[in-house]
Amino acid sequence: MPRKRTNSAQANVGSVRTARANGAPVKSPFPKGLKSTDLVDYYTRLVQARSLDERIWALNRQGKVPIAASSQGHEAAELGSLLAAEKDGDCFLFPYYRDLALKVAAGLTPAQTMMSFMGKAGDPYSSGRQFPLQGADLPHNIIQISNVVAAGLTQSVGYALGCRMAGENTVVLVYFGDGASSQGETHEAMNFASIHKLPVIFICENNRYAISTPQSSQMVVEEVASRAAGYGFPGFTVDGMDLISCYEATREAITHARNQGPVLLEMMVDRFMSHTTDDDDRRYRPEGEVERARERDPVVTFGRTLLSQGILTQKKIDQIAAEALKATDEATDIAEASNPPDESVLHDSVYSP
Amino acid sequence: MAVKSVIEAVREAITEEMTRDSKVFVMGEDVGVRGGVFLATQGLSEEFGNERIIDAPLAEASIMGIALGAAFRGMRPIPEVQFSDFVWPSVNQLIGEAARTCYGTNGAVQVPMVIRMPYGGGIRGGLFHSQNVETHFFHTPGLKVVAPSTPYDAKGLLKSAIRDNNPVVFLEHKKTYRLVRGEVPEGEYTLPIGKADVKRAGSNVTVVSYGLTLHYCLEAAEELAGEGIDVEVVDLRTLTPLDTETVLESVKKTGKLAVVHEDNITGGVGAEIAALAADQAFEYLDGPVVRICGPDVPTMPFAQTLEDAYMPTADKIAAGLRNLAAY
């Protein structure tokens, strides 16, 4: 795996990747192993996740969703790495609380997603016991017990250890934000994973804010990825707004992890929304910052790339958007009409049989 | 039957379970070649290899978190907290995460994990090698808490704990490790978690305890027998789930209840048992519920005089029971 780093400025999607200097389209900007059907599939999932995310925020304002953390702006990182994990076929995921798009794209139906956000019995993660999309979605190889940041890191390392003991080759992808990179357990997890050369990919979705605290107040280094050197494994900074870059980096990281041990991938993303529906980022983000970030909206740029490559037509793009909106509408109705957990289950599953 | 120490019983239980089930493994500080600071895992590294007896970095949060993650995958980890005093850096993983995993996943994810902790004082351990930590775990739904007092109980309960599909905090009183010896049968046996044991039958006063102070209660009972006071000694063995049936049965028989533990008196196990008696055996009580427990100071101090002043001893227990019997 090359020890190169891509910084966000040079890896701008669309313009750089899809055309030569003279304006002629390159043969294919996409890495080997990805078919155009994969790209359309992931674009469709991306649009669906965004559609749900936007609706969930609106439903919060209507008093129908108590709390939500949006993944808008993080989707390319989440779906690019998920695509790599799916292509590999033997990965297990420990996401964190901002991974709405990842969890939806991993296989939830829109209705299941909405039931989770409304705290309904049909929530596949915890049946309405936890914050939305928190708990476990084992059919899609996902565990996220809590939103205590970095708690999932040591657990993911233990999961990888367990897989190794069971004679399996599973690679574990664990996600966290720049905020969690300050936790002591982040250090402990990386240190142990490195000692035992465990197949763990630490994916830091760096949006440069821990709620309101900017990166400059969290660390003096410019890149979280540089910390990997202290543990003796490679670290890379990737343009997290570019789905294909995140896919490629994760695919390489999976190969490295399986054969040589942990990798730290720092995916530079932007948070388009406030920390949660309970936060107002106008109190701490400079005016115009979010608007500028939205110019690199992965939904727009990925769509534009597929359009310029002739993989999608505008008509098809419009159709995907319309179908996503329809699915979101239907899911909202289904979830609103579905039952909350019955009071009688309050005492269930405190202990395992 | 062979007579063994508590530490030998613990080692036997781990060895037998690791032999029986390849998913069982130990992780902790100095558990490998060193065999643990109390030698609970002596020889196991040679027998099972360093992939199943894992020397961890000195970082308790990761010991707990990594064990927990391995349990998610279906392994049956036994993380060792070298001294219970060192559990605090890992408490988020234990109370915050492990205890809530089953509930928080609506039963989808199990945590078959045994957290072994040498605990308690009377060994000149001072504030950071003597702590009684049980109340914090006793208060936490989702955890089971076991605190045996004898080699026989320790072995049978540890084997059950390892086979349990829940996080079990297994408290080994470090002063009992070599001091307390008892008969341990050869071969396979387990004891049920959640079942107290009447260690001495009596008719005048019930005293409930666990761990080291259980032995002090037995000494006190012996002394009082000479005075014509017949004391029933109930060993809880398991704090969670609490065997309320055995406690209530004894209280209803004797009408008088004392609870003894080394842990701080306020908000402790004794307070819960007093509440249990007040709630469910009120009409049977012939006297106040007495607690003979550690005082509300942070932990027993290092100086011998202060440690002695802290500890519930057989004499202090005998005095308390004598008063209660006379009530």
C-alpha cells in the first residue's frame, strides 16, 4: 500500500477525475473491479440515504422524531468504504452515531430507518430502546452499542481478535469522528491492534468539529492520520467527499489489514448540518462555511461524475431522485402508522438466557 | 476429598473450562509467564499458549473493551482486573457498555464474559489495593455479581460464570486466596449462580454476609454458641441475582437480621437486604435490622491501627449479634 496522502484540495471530484487537460474524457475514472451497475447502485443508495436524512430532520421539527444526527456531507466516506467492504465480502462494521447513510446503505429499508428514528417496535437496531440506529444490525454485520465516543474502538479490536481466534479472515472497519480521536481508548485500541497485527481499519470521519469545538482546540497536528506513525502502522488522509477515493483507499486498506495489520484512514468530510437536531451550529461556525462546503456535496458531485461518464442520464438521475422521495414518503407513513414497543417488554432482555 | 485454597480452586476452574471450550481465553496484566500477581493463571500460559493467555498492555479500559468485543464475536473472555481498585478506567466498558449490550440490542448481542477481580482488604493494601467495589456493580442491571467465600464455591461458581451468557463480575476476596482452605471434590461440578448457601444453621439470629467477612461471621457464631445464642449464617455467594428467597426464609425463621460486609455501609448490599426484609418480612422481624459494615470512609487506610478500625472483625460482629439477640 503506497504511503501517499491525498489532500482534499487536489482530489476534487469531477473536474480532476473525469477529464484530461484538453477536456477530453478519460477512458474511465473508475478503478478496476467496479462495474457501472455498482456505481448506479451506490448512487441510488446515496440519494435514498440523503432523502431519508433530510426528511428525518424535518420530522424532528414536526415533533415526530425526538433526536437525529445527520450524516449529510459524510456520505461519500461512509458509502465509499461500505462499497469496499461489500466488494470484499468478509468485513464487519462498528459505525458511530453519525453513520446514518452507512447504516441505511448497508441494507435497512426506508421504513425500518424511519421506525428507528421514531422509536417504534420495528426498529431493527434495538426495537426502540436506544437512540436511532444504535444497537446492532447483525444481518448486515453491524454493531454499535453506544454513542460514548471511542467506546466502539476497543470493542472492534476485540471483535477482530475474536474472529482471528475463530479462524476467520474477517476485516473489521471501525468508524469515529475527530472528536473521538481525543479519547484515551482510541490510543489503547490502536496500540493493541498494532501489537497483535489485527485486521482493523480505523476510519476517522474528520469534519473538524467535535460538536462545536474546532480541530485547532482538539489537537495540534494537522492530520489525525499522522498519529498512526506512533503505533507503527500506516495512516492516510483521503478526500472524504469523493466516494471513489474512499472506496479505493478502503479496498487497499482491507488488503493491508488482512495481511499486515491495522490501517488508519482519515476521511476529510464536511458536516452540512448541526451536530444534532438539538444543536444550532450558527453559534460557532463561521458564516458561509457550510455553504462553501456544500459546493462539494457528494450527492451532486457523484451524480455529475456519473453523468459526465455517460453512466447515468439526467432523466435517470431525476428518476432516482423521484423514486427515493417516494420511498421516503411511503416509509414515513408506514413508520408513523406502526406500533411503538408495548409497555410489557420493558423488562425483557436485561439478561441473555 | 482434596483440601485446596481459594486461589487453587480459581486456577482449576479456569483450566478446566479452557480445556473444555476453546472459546474461553484469559486477558489481563501479567497473566502470562508471570501467572498473574496472585498466581491465578500460573502455568496456564505454558499449557494453553500466549494466544489464549494474553498479556495485555497496562490499560484497563482496553482490556475490558477488547474482551467485550471478543465476546460479541462469541468468544468467552475472562478479563482479569489485577486489583479491583484498577477497574475504574474500564468502568465505561463494563457498566456503560457490557451491562447494556443485551438490553440495548434487544437481545441480539450476548456478552459471555467473566470479569475476575481480586478485591477487598485486611492485607495492608491501603486506599488503592483494598477497595470493595461490589456496590457499583450490584447497582447495575445487566451484570451478574458473584462473590464466593470458599474454595468449593469459588470453583463451582467460576465454572458456571464462564458458561453464562452474561457479563459476570467475579469477585475474589484477596485475603481469602491462601488463608481460606477447604475441600474441593475431584472432577466436574458447577454451582448455580443466584443461590445463597446456609453455611451454618441456627434459630435465634440470621446473619447475612459474603466473601471474607462470611468467615468472621462463622467465628462470631461459634463464639455466641457458647453463650447459648444460635446464629444462622447465610452466605449470599451471589449478589446479583440476589437469592431473596433464602434470605427471607431465614429471617422468617429467626425474626432477627444482621448484614455484614466490608464495603461501605451507605447504599451497600446490606441496605438493600434491610429494605428487602422491611418490605417482605416486616411482620416477622423481632428487632431492628443491624448492619455491621465498613464505615463511610473512602477505603480502609494503610496504617495497621486504621485498617483494624475499619474492618468488621469477628469481635465486632459478635458484639452486634449479641445485642440483636438480646433485643
